Amino acid sequence: MRWIVVALALVALTSCGGSSGRISGSASGPIGSACVSAGRSAASGALCSCVQGAANQTLSASDQARAAEFFAEPEKAQSTRMSDASTSEAFWERYRNFVSMAEAMCKF
């Protein structure tokens, strides 16, 4: 079960390949910084910029900060997804929308 959540948390990294012309700029922002810092081989500056662009369109600043923690601590994604708290459930829905947008925007 944990790996399913980890896969959701990292899907933006594996399904995006970089800048597709839809998002430009740097990976500045909490999601982009976490993406770069995660040290995954697929994480290029262009990819992290694309993922940050999706975050900018779908998540508030506080949601971005919360989601960025998942890169370093995937177990936080699991506990958030499994939480019965209404705030966590609402966040998880927004997070899933972000992941879907990142997948769509960052494909090549």
C-alpha cells in the first residue's frame, strides 16, 4: 500500500519529461525545489519546472509546502491519504488534481 502512495507522490517525476513548451522558467517554488533536491535520475531542471508549473496552477502555497514534504518523506503521503480528517481528505483531492495536471502537462 505504501508503494502505491509513493508512486502517486512521485508520478509527476516519472511521467513528465521536461519542458513541453507549455511551462517555462525555473523550478523555483517548493515543489520544484523538492523535485530537484530528491536526487532522482529523471529529475531535470526542465521536468521540475514543469511540475512546479502544474503546482502553481492547482495548489495554494500552503498545499505546495505540504506536498513538497512527500518527496523527502513519502510516509507523510501515506498518512495523509489514510487520514479521516476532513482537511486531509480535501488536501488529498487537491493533490490528486495536481498529479493529474502534472501528468498531462509534462508528457512528451
